[in-house]
Amino acid sequence: MFFRQDIPKLKQDLSIQTNLLGHQLTFNTRWGVFSPRAIDDGTVLLMKYLKVDKADKCLDLGCGYGPIGLAVAKSCPQGEVHMVDKDFVAVELSNKNAKLNNINNAEAYLSDAFLSVNKDNYFDQIISNVPAKVGREQLSIILYDAHDALKVGGTITFVTINGLRNFVKDNFKSVFGNYKKLKQGQKYTISQAIKVK
């Protein structure tokens, strides 16, 4: 337990400096958002295997304070990145971190999954570090909405805990008709599917 005199310091933003997708980035974070002290291991693994073209239109689903979306935005300077989260603090931090890192082709906004995205056949990539407790109902909603939002030939890439890998595999095959395991580490799996039609 902390004492009253500790509270002002706990309310201050934390700072992370890291290299993602070959870009040196700084992130301000805060207690209460996912992984506030360091970039989580799942995101680190995802960044090692994610390929981005310079003009891609991407969606970071569940962006948190922005590590995936902003690293991707740096890698697609002629493209654009939409970052969504249902947590207003995460959205606020993502937009502040975009400014902090001089990133002009990314924007975060509030959305419960795709509810406020309103884009059909638009994205080249949808990327997400999926929460461990996503639930099959929410995952089904996300995957069908992702299918609608992707262009033909677009990809969806998830990083999940290993315990979800077969669940994701089965659902990617059901919705997209295909599945590829990009990497399985000790704790996390990177899964990908392509919208073929």
C-alpha cells in the first residue's frame, strides 16, 4: 500500500523509450493502462515479425497508449493508421504520444472494437494485441467486422497468449478461410489471415 504523500508522484505520467520496427520512440504512460512500465512481451514479439508497406492503411485495434500503431505509422509514412480503444485514457495517451514522436499520419479515437470505425474494404492491415479474456462472442464480432473492414488481399495479424492460439486459428479459418502462424514463442503466438474475397 502507498501512503498519501506517494499519490502525487503516482499520478505523474511514466515514460518508456524503446525501439520498435527500427524506430526510436518515446511513450508516456500512466497507471491503469495495459503494461505501463514497459512494452509488453507480446508486442515486442509482434514487432519482430510484422511487415508494413510505406503506403499501408492500418488499424490498431485496442491501441492502449500506442506502441503498435505509432511504430506502424512511422513505417508507413505515405499511409495512415487508425488507432482505437474503448478506454479514453488510452486514446488520450496515444494521441499525445503521436505528437511527442512527431507522427502526423496516425490518430486514436474511442471505439468499442469497430463500432466507431465505419470503414468497409478500406484497410490493408488490422493489427491487435488481443486481451487474454476476449471471449468468443467478442472475438466473433471483431473478426467479422475486421473481414468487412479489410480490402481484398489485406491481412489481420493478432498476437495472443499461447492458450488462445488454437481458438484464434479455428476462428481465422472460419471467417477468413485461412490461417498462418507467423511465430510461436514461449508465451505468445502471432497469427495471421488474409482476406481473399
